Amino acid sequence: MNAIPPNSVVDSIIVLASRLVTTPSCAGIDSPEAVLAVARTWLQENGLAPRLLNDGGGRAVAVLVEIAGAAPGPVLCLDACIDTAPAGDPGQWSAPPFSGAVRDGRLLGRGAADSKAGVAILAHVARHFAEAGLPRGALHVLFDADEHTGRFGGVRAYLEAVGRPPDAASLGYPGNEGVVAGSRGFLRARLRFGGVAAHSGDAERRGVNALTKAAAFALKLAEPVFPDVPDAAFPFGPAATVTHIEGGQGFSVVPDLAIAHVDIRLTRTFDAEAATRWLEGIVRAVDGQTGIEIVDSWPAYVVPRDDRLVQSFAEAAGAAFGRPFAADVCGPSNIGNLLAARGVPTVCAPGVSFGNMHAADEWADISSIGPVYAMYCEAALRFLSRP
């Protein structure tokens, strides 16, 4: 395929991306039905047959398009999230958060970068292959409306709907520094620190302050010391963060309960089991009676650099952007952790250039849309054509 798509394709991508941005889909705030309807209608108007996917509670969480090739072969899933982070204070934005305006070569608004430009690009990739055909295998294009909640409900509904997991997946996040072929996992826990209530002004019965225990724990995690178990794929190692502490009421009561939320980033050598033991040791040093509730955990994953998925996207990205692309790993987790845990090799493919993601004045670089589109078309062909 020509590395430079026609201007008409790029213009069409910009129009769809702008329409998506002007349709608010902030996770946990806006219903995803409106933005899913925008994507679904566009796909239908362009000759595709999208499926609306629901979660176990009957709530719409994703749109899926399936394109079959001319012969049996592998299945590649291209996924992008269509929900967004909250917009925050509109007063902090120089233009309305959902303007979808194009100015100075940038698409503006919440989700412009993460990841509605990616959704618009992948919708056009789906249209391209529906018209041009595939030599073998199948292409699945998925738009997840339950990603920023952390539930990844769209991907879960997709795996349930197709029955058999795809052979590989690529995620349409922004940024084009390289091909992300792995990420740290995480373990999230709640810790309940108990105390003894009392009047805060009582001169004799002082009680036991649960918030003081939680604070002592938080200080220990501020400079964590991890076991010496290096993982060559993750040279920056694991991490641990107290992300939230709650407890106490008013001014005159010594708190008898404090709950701390902890996020621990995992490597392959410092996995969930090792992290739980490590956390238990720190908690015992503060208060042996504290209860630990494991909320969720996904393992770290790495796709080998010689995997055909990694090679297909690295080669296609190099051709489209005109510079070499290497595979690397990242610190934050992503949908790839969930898919890798189910045996699906996953990369975060190069996406649009961007700024201010999850902040005021989010933007996506219009000039990067064409190379990303060309890369996806070429990478899908390379992957599906290789034996």
C-alpha cells in the first residue's frame, strides 16, 4: 500500500474524529450509547456490519466489526478505546472540552488523543479492508467504551462474543516513540487499619488513631525497598503507591477505622504472589491486625521482539514514518495485560502525536494521522500474510 494515504482519507478521518470528540463519553459520567451510536452509524453508512456488544448487565460497552479473509488464517484484533477520562474544570481549557475543533494543525478536545483519533483511524482501516479484501485470516476492529473505568468491559464482552480469542491484538493508544510490546502488571489492594475511638479532647482516654497507622504505612511506602529480583525486560523495576486514604469524621472523634488504597506495579520476577508477601511484611511492621483485601491483579507481560506481531508493526511503522522503530516496554498497564493473561500477544502500535492527555487542552497532531493509518493497513497485511 502507498505509505501516504489520499487527502480525502485523512480529511474523512478528521471529520469522524471531530464528531466523536463532540460526543462526550467520559467514563463513569456519560452513557456510552451516544458515542457508540456515532461509530456504529458511520460504519454502517460505509458498508460495514458492526455489532453492538453488551456486558453481563445488558449495558452497551463496545462496537465490533469482523472482516473475513479469502482463506483460513490468523485473527488480528485492532482495538481502541472510545470512552475518555473526565474533562475536569472547563475553565482550565482554552476552548470547550468537547469542541472537536481543528486549529493550528491540531484536533482539540477531551479524547482527541486518547483515543478518538485512533478510533477514527481504525474505522477507516476497517473500511479499507472491507473494500480491498484480505488474503487470509480475519481482522476484528473493536471500540471499547468501558476502558477508562478500568473494567475493560468492551474487551471482556468481545472475548465472550467471539468465543475463541484472537491470535494477536494491537491497541490504538496515542504516541509514536516506538512499538510497546509489554508492560508492568499491577496488584491493587485495600488495607483496613483499625483503631479505638475516643473523644479527641479527652485528657485521659486518648484512644488509638487508625489514621495515624495508615499514615505510618504510607510513609513506609513512600520509599519502598523491594526484593532484589531484577527483570531484564523491566530495568526500572516495580513500584508501590498509596493512592487514597479515607477515614475519620468531624473534629472531636479519634478515628477508629482508616482504609488505604495501594497500587503495586509488578514485573515478571516480582509477581502478584511476591508482591502480596512483601505487602504483608510491611503491614505487620505497622499493625499486625490490619486486614488486606486484594481488589484486582494482572501480570506483567512481554511479547518477544522476534514475534511476527512485533515485527509486522515495527516494519510497517518504519515505512510509514520514515524512521526506524524499536520494540520496548512501558511502566503503566493496559488492555494488553488482560489479553496476554489469556494467551493473546498484544502490542500498543504507534499512534498519533499528542499533548495534554488526561489534562486540559488535550490535542492530537493532524499531520500524524496519515502515517498511522498507512501503518495499520500495512501492518495488518504483513501479519495476516505471514505463515
